[in-house]
Amino acid sequence: SAPRTFRIAAIPADGVGAEVVAAGRAVLDALAQSSGGAWTFDWTEFPWGCGYYEKTGRMMDEDGLKILEGFDAIYFGAVGWPSVPDHVSLWGLRLRICQNFDQWANVRPVHFHPGVTSPLRKADDTALDWVVVRENSEGEYAGLGGRNLSGRGPGNEVALQTSLFTERGCERIIRFAFDLARTRPRRKVSSVTKSNAQQYGMVLWDEVFARVAEDYPDVETESVLVDAMSAKFVLHPEELSVVVASNLNADILSDLGSALAGSLGLAASANLNPQRRFPSMFEPVHGSAPDIAGLGLANPIGAIGSAALMLDHFGLADEAARVRKAIERTTASGVLTRDVGGTAGTDEVVAAVIEHLA
Ligand code: NAI
Ligand code: MG
């Protein structure tokens, strides 16, 4: 039969984004080569990002979304550079794609790698592994609000940044979290809000959580306030399996999780449109890391792990497992970048992962 071709739009964007996207592509291409021609990846790379903005005044092509719609997936690096205000670059590219393609479920595994020292002593003798499920279409990042609303003049400016919580939006992400919990060894969902202080949107979330939980009697549940959950990540991480939270809270918690696992550079992420009406987008959790960009020092594990999530999305579960195994073997063998205490460059880690694919 004809080889199956997956069309992937690569958007390295800024800083270390270019280095880690190249890393993930190299691993996927090596994997495809060893598939005996059963399937191939057809890459198209787009030059969007802050450099593109400096030339054109836009973060992406005007027709960018139309162009991306035809792809099976988007493989993204990181956006942001000191030459462009962060809210302009983020909204102009990454959030534009996430929101217009209704990628409402952002899945962010917190995974501990062999050979990587965690700042958590518990990680030494406990198997730790959980997933942050982030509501990715509304909440605190709905973009609602405005500035200079009072008209009261200099020194008296008033700005509003309004959160949006819809019953449908809460329900779909909470159901997604429960369905994910059923696929994991520990069937448990922890819901995170700040409903004691945010009495409208987050109380709605809590109520939807309690209602949806009734449909999953086989899944343990808990509702935890976000400040308490941040403490729990550090003190009782062994009690976590699936953690579902709003856009901002989950953004913060997933950085905390990846730092506990050893580095921001390790963490993978999938922005999913579960109905598959639009392409989903796979990217490392970290940003463009201007402090190490261009030096060949970036940890590519987060981006390679994101490529594995993309393989899962394509239905290539065995191949995703192969990539994960190769990552484990690489970290266990001590081939580590500087952020996790090693001396290897990005290229050496990529070469080791490819070698361990075999
Ligand atoms: P950052 O994630 O870029 O960097 C934070 C720290 O982690 C830095 O010390 C950096 O060197 C380190 N780090 C990050 N990725 C690494 C990797 N792969 N290997 C080794 N070390 C790594 O976050 P920061 O500094 O707050 O933001 C920098 C820029 O990135 C900003 O413009 C920000 O808006 C943007 N950003 C973009 C994101 C995205 O595209 N999804 C997410 C977060 C930030
Ligand atoms: Mg973040």
C-alpha cells in the first residue's frame, strides 16, 4: 500500500525554538527512515515569529491560519524576543493559532527522567508521573478587557483583564481530564481553582466538576485551591495523577512541575483540538530562552517529547513509545545538557536519542 504521509507545519519561531524544532525533526525523520517506508513526514517550515514581525509588522502571514488548516499537525518551537513586546508576539502567533483552531485542551505531562536529578528528594524513591490538563481556550487568557477606561488622565489609568468561564468550556476540559484519568494507572482527577476568592467563574467550574464527576464513579476526585496545589506539587506529588486547571493556573503549575522534574527544558506539551476539526499543535512548554539562544545549549528533550505526543495524535502509539524509551535511555546514560547538570550540547543529545531509537 502507499506510504502514509503526515503533513506537518513546522514553526520554529524565536530563540531556542529553531534549535529544538530542528532536534525534534531529526528524531522524527530518523524514526520514519526506520519504518521501512510505512509512513513518512512531509515538513513545511514557516518563518513566522519576531524576526518576521520586524520585517512585515505581522507575527505571521495574513493568510497564515488558512494555510495551516491544511496540515495534519503543527510542530511549534517558542515565540518571543526582546525586540517585540511579549504580549504582541504571544497573541500574534501562538495564542492566535491556539484560539482560532479551538485547541482547547493543553496536555502537559510532568515526567521524571532517569539520570536527571530532581530538586525533590521524594523523586529519589517514589515513582512520580502526573499530567497537567490546561483549559486552553478561555479563562484568564480570554483577552477580554481594556485599558484607560476611566478617562481620568495620567496617573489614574484603569485596566480591566476579565476572565471568561463558560459552562461548556468548563465541562469539555473537565470531561477530557476524566477520560484521560481512565487511561492511567491511578484513576484520579484533581481540580484546581481559586473559588474562595473568585466567586463567579471558578465557582461555576467547581459546580461543573462536581456534576461531571458523578459520571465517573470509578475515578477518585479532589478539589484543591491553587495555592494549596502549588504546595502539594512539592510536598505530596505522589498523590497526583491528572490535574485539571484553568488557563493561567495550569500554565503556572506546569512550569512548577517541569522545574520539579529537573528543568523547564524537559517538559512536553500538546495543544489539542479533540474534535479534530482543526490541526493540533505540539510544542515544548518552555519559551525562547534568549539567554542561551544560538549557542547549541538548549535542552531538546521537551521538544522531542512533544514530537512523541504528536505521534500519539497520529495514532502511532508504538512509535511514540519508542521515542520515549530513547529519551529515557539517553538521560539514563548521562548525556545531558547544562540545565540538567550535564555538559552535552543539543546536537549530542539528539544524536544519542537517534542512536537509542534502534
Ligand atoms: P523561558 O522558558 O524562555 O526561559 C526560562 C529559563 O529556562 C531560562 O533561564 C532559560 O535559559 C531556561 N530554558 C528554557 N528552555 C530551555 C531549554 N530548552 N534548555 C535549557 N534551558 C532552557 O522563559 P522566559 O525567559 O520567561 O521567556 C523568554 C521569552 O519566551 C519571552 O519572550 C516569553 O514571552 C516567551 N515565552 C514563550 C512561550 C511559548 O512560546 N510557548 C512560553 C513561555 C515564554
Ligand atoms: Mg508557560
